[in-house]
Amino acid sequence: MSDPAQEIQESLEVLNRVPRLKGPLGRLADILDKTLLSLAVMALLGLSLTVLLQVASRLFLPFTMAWTEELTRYLFIYMVSLGAGVVLHRHRNVNVELFHGALGFRGRAAYLMLISILTAGFTLIVLPEAWKYAQIGAFQTSPTLRIPMIYIFLSSVVLFASLFFYSVICTLEGFIALVRGEPLDHEAC
């Protein structure tokens, strides 16, 4: 008898049944996953500590630290930018699952390819503009922290570059799954 909670979880993760890419490119994606997630978690921890410091300073000190609000904003921006590509790769983005469950294995692979190709196309259009936007920050500094804004504006480049990389990886995973067909149970990842 199978666990109902696991059945529900599996039904919600239909696209995760498409096998992950193996080989050097798959290992590179896994290393990048771990690196980006570690940096995103550090940004979240920094954000949490900064907010706690801000609250504590308002409650217990006769002055407030103005830089905490700015740092919180920048850490939040980087947390999202660093995590977005990993979310795409793990198929954890918010979506409406009207027909995913009705698709067969090859249908899911083709759907994954379509979504990934559209994402790659969008990021290719936006990435050069994100770079131009980041360069504007070279001439500005943040109001309270006094750091060059290029470091903050580069978060958009990180975001779209990681989305592009992972959309290419997902396209390859979908293509390979489409060509090979459904893996046998002992071959599943």
C-alpha cells in the first residue's frame, strides 16, 4: 500500500518525472544549483539578521539604523535573483496544472521543452538590456551604504543569465527524454 501523501506530492510534481541531465553538463548544473542555493540562503540569513537588528534598534536603542532597510532590500533582491534559476531547474515555479497530469511521458517532455525554449528566448532578449541597466549603476552609489549601485543592478544580469542557463539545461533534458522515451523503473533518477 502506497503512502497517500507521497502520491499527492508526486501528482503535483509531474515535470520532475523527466530525468535530469547526466554527464559533465548535468554535474555543472548540480554544482551551480548548490552554489546558487547556498548564496541565496546566505542572503536570506543576512536579510533575517538585518531585519532583527532593525527591529531591535527601534525597540531598544534611542536611534534607528537607517542602513538596515537598504541592506534588507538589496539582500532580498539578490536572494530572488540567485534562486530563480534553481527554481526553474527544479520545476518549482508557480504554474497552473490544468493538463500536466493528463500528458504522457513524452508529452511532459515536449511541454518542458516548449516552456524552456520560450524562457530561453525571453532571457536572450532581456539579458543585453539587463547588462545595459547594470552599467548605469557604475555612476551611482547607494544612499546610506555608499556602495556602487552596479553591484546591486548586476542582480538582474545574474537572474537572467541563470534563467538562460537553466532553460537550456531543461530544453536538453526534455529533448533527451522525448527521444529516449520513458525510462524503465530501474533506470529512473
